[in-house]
Amino acid sequence: MECTVSWTGGAGTRSGMGFVAETGSGHVLAMDGAPDAAHPAHGGQNLAPRPMETVLAGTGGCTAYDVVLILQRGRHDVRGCSVKLTTERAATDPKVFTRIHMHFTVTGKGLAPAAVERAIALSHDKYCSASIMLGKTAEITTSYEVREL
């Protein structure tokens, strides 16, 4: 796996904190920093997600992918899955995530809560490399709700 990240504030401007990532699969992802009123050249323009937001989004995508796949492989009639991630970060640099809570909402027909709970646990403990990696610095907790269609 590879990715190239390029600063978009180059070409002599030396301002802004926008970046574009091109993934090995050929997709492009924009990132930007928060505006900094005190030091405009050091801040972003709020044109795209922050880099740490993309880490969080990738983690959510990784675990949601696992949950859906595990349920599908178990022949459960899953129709939707979303996960809301909320975090706390360290107050000082490096401002790593210290707590992450993932709340899953899984919809389907006749989904057994035990099957959803098992899928989340398997993702958390075995399959989701992103959340397992972040678990080295953050306490990760999960909750879920099952919605019948």
C-alpha cells in the first residue's frame, strides 16, 4: 500500500495548509488545516477535512466494512451500517487520540443483536487494523443499536 501526499500551498506561495493525498489505488483525498487568525500563513482555509479527521474516518470505514462483511458472511440480512465516532485527544503534542467511542447503528431484517455484537467484537479484536493500531494510544469503547426494517 502506498500514498503520496502533496502540499497545495507550494509554487512560491508558502501559505495555507492544504494537502492532497493520492492513494495507491488512484483516488484523491483533500485535507486542510484549521484557520489560524493569529498566524494566517500557518493555518488552513477550512476547505477539506483535517488530517486527524481523515484518520478517524478511515478507522470508521475499516470497522464498518468488517461489521457488514462478517454479518453478510453469516448470512444475516443486513441492509445498512453506520458508525459514529467520538474522540478525546491529548492536551499536549503529540495530540494523539486518548479515547474513541464507536456507536454502530445496524439495520436489517431479523438481525439478532448477538450477531451484531459479535461482528463488532471481531472487528475490534481481530480484523480492523486501523482501530487495533489506534488502540495502542486510545481506550476504544463500542455500543450499538439494531434497527428492524
